[in-house]
Amino acid sequence: MTTSDDNHAKTLAMLQPGNKVRQYFSQGNVNNQLMHIRAIVDGDMIVYKVWSRRKQYWVYNVTSIYRFDLFNEGGYLSLVP
């Protein structure tokens, strides 16, 4: 197993349905999000929802796990208890 394989396994363990993951870049950054993981589709697509403060409803997104691998490797993701 290479380092990227280890990172992918850690990311996949973090992104289990029902978990909450915080994406944090810096204080006040508009891209900071609290993502609620809803499903894993075909083993590589992650379905998650975030609360839109502006519109006051849930926004659902489907994104490749590769995006989460990159953010986790950079230290921008953390599991929320």
C-alpha cells in the first residue's frame, strides 16, 4: 500500500453515511462547510448535504471521492463527533 492508498482508506472511513465532516480552510472563509454524508454511490461518488444559511434549506451535492482525498491530504477535513 502506498501513501495515497493509505490516505484514500482513511478518507473512505471518514466518509461513511451518517457521519458529519467539517471542511475548514480558515476563519471567516466562505468555503468552510459542515457536510452531512448521506450515501456512497458506486464506491467512488459521495452524496452529502450542507445547510444553506442564505436560502435556509438543505443543498444536496454529489462529488467524487477524489475531491475529499485531496482535502483530507491537505488537512482541510475533520470528522465531527
